[in-house]
Amino acid sequence: MSRAPAPPRPALLLLAYLAFVSLGLPDGLIGVGWPSIRRDLDVPTEAVGVVLTAGTVAYLTSSVLAGFTLARLGVGWLLAGSTLLAGVALTGYASTPALAVMVGFALVLGLGSGAIDAGLNAYAAAAFGPRHMNWMHAFFGLGVAIGPLIMTAVLGAGLSWRWGYAVVAAAQLALATAFALTVRLWRGGPPAGTTRPPDPIAPQMVPGEPAEAARRSSIGATLRLPAVWLGGAAFAVYVAIEVSTGLWAFLLLTEGRGLAAAVAGLCVSGYWGSLFVGRVVQGVVAERLGTAGVLRGSLLGMAGGAVLIALPAPGWVTVAGLLVVGFAAAPVFPLLTLTTAERVGRDHADRTIGLQIGAAGLGAALVPAAVGVLLVRVSVAALGPTLVVLAVTLIALHAVGDRQGRPAS
């Protein structure tokens, strides 16, 4: 009987967690800092859309390309170089004299962030168990939460917004140095003589497969797999649900359910908090009970929470639905990433994960905006039914993709 993969080295786990914190930090900075940025650069409020669009385009491009180049570069050098790019970009933000320069650095930041996201997800899918995979993604949420605190503290101290980006840039450059110094650890295997318990439900990877397998499988062969495209669609729909819920819940609670703005704001924070707590808790549950059952239960839970949001009921029912959606959605992204190789095979896993991360970014950029148009033109109450449709679509995509990816018995 083959041995299960060994637990990852503590040093690599720490770096992975810190890298995901670093991914979330810039997202949290710009929201608080933009009013000061636009005054300093003398640009209109809506100009932030240009910065965000540039970053998103570069992020999508980089995440897809990272999946196709990971086998050649090696994850250690990919992470070191990408984190260096992010540090340089944030340094550019801190010293930018004009919006056009900031947009250029937004492209650089997107390139670095997309490669970090895809590279670490691909590595973790092969080397981490369900618990650490979920915890790694939980640290992204921690980074998003810390970003506004850094910028708030900087502005509250009477300093320029540029210092907020300078602080995060310094952290990114320190992380890039750490990745460069640990390149050999990322390339090496786990400590000798250690194993982690196998997932009792999910099929086990075949140990001993050469690391160069992805190089030998053609790109065309990867793109011809239906499970690759079904997986990408599932990631796009999942992120669309997560972002749309967090983006438009405040509007539904205030205008559709009559809650006070302060209360609604706390409830939206509770939604994001339930996502963080869910990843911490369900990471342990998935490692003990298996990823397949937890993933199915989470998808059904998201649909159930969406139904609660859709009901024309008192506000507390809607809030309960938000918490259910957040807690149920928590392990979906990391567990879908973790099980990618089961659906497409190890030879195609890195490329597929890169495509999935890109699809997730596309879903986050397009669908929530479309939902906003729907709410304006129809009613804020349309949020719940829209989430139900998306949740059912996600269940169907996962079911079909799972069957497509598994060989017939």
C-alpha cells in the first residue's frame, strides 16, 4: 500500500500563510486610501476603476500563464520573482506622481499577485492537506482585514497615504527575500520518515510520479479535457457568489429589509467573518472526514443559505442566510483546488489550477457588476433568487465535472 504525502515543513507553511496575507493586504489598502489618493493626484473618484481594471487584467493573465510555466520555473523561483514584482509595484504606488504611473504599477502588481496565487495554490494542492489548504485561504481574509487597519493607522497619525503602501511594500520585499532563500526547500520533498493520514474519502495521489510529468503532457491535451473547462466555470460561479453576497448584502439589508445602516454593516462584517471562521473550522473537519463529503455538504449549504436570503422574511432570516452562505462557502475554493488533480490528472493539474484561478478572477470582476445592474433595474430583493440560481448552477457544474474527470470503472 502506498504512503500518503507527508506533512509540509513548518517553514513552508509559514511562508505560504504569509504569502496569502500579502495577497490580501493591497485589496484592503486602496478602499481606505483612495479618497486621499484621488485628492493628492487630482483625479475623480471613479478613476479607481481604471486602476482596478488594469490590476485585474494583469492578474488574470499572470494566473493563467503561471499554471503553464510552473513546471519549468519551479514554485520557489516563481514565488520569489512574483513577490518581488508585487513589492516593486507597491513601492511604485508609494512614490507615484500621477494616475497613469499608478495604473502602470497596477499592471505590475496584478502580474505578481496572479502568479503568487496560482503558484501557491498549485503547490498546496499537491503538498498540503485539507486543513492547511483551508487555513492558507483563511489567511487571505486576514490580509484583507489588516490592510484597512494599516492605512487607517497611517492616516490617523497624520501621515501621507503613501506610507501605508510603503509599509506593505517593505513586507513584500522581505517576503520575496525569504522565498529566494528557501528555493531549495520548495523544490525538495517533505521531511523523511513522516506521513500524514490519508483522506478517507478522496482518491489518493500516486506517489513517485516524476515532477517533470507536466512538461511531457501537451498544452493541447490539457485544454481538450472537459473537466478543465467545467472546473474553470465552477470557480467563476463560486467566486461570483462569494463576492456578490458580500458586495450587495448591505443594500439588501438596508433598502429591502429595513435594517439600520450600522446594524447592516455589522451583519456584512459577520458574513466575511463567517467565511474566515468556516475555513479555520472546516479545514480540520475535511481532514478528518474527507474532502468529498465536506465539499458536497458545503455546496448544499450555500444553496440553503441563498434560499434564506431569497425569502421575503424579516431581516434576521436574511442575516441568518448570509451567515450560512459564508460558513458553507468557506472550504469550497480551497477544496476544489485541492481535488483538481483527481479530476484532470497530475500531469494537467498545475495548468488547470492556473486556469481556474484566472476564471475565478473573471467571475469576481464580471458577475457582481451584472448583479448590481439587475438589482438597480429590477429590485434589491432579486439578490436572493440570483444567488439561488448561481448556487444550483455551481452544484451542477461540480457534479458534471466530477463525473467527467473520473475514469469509468
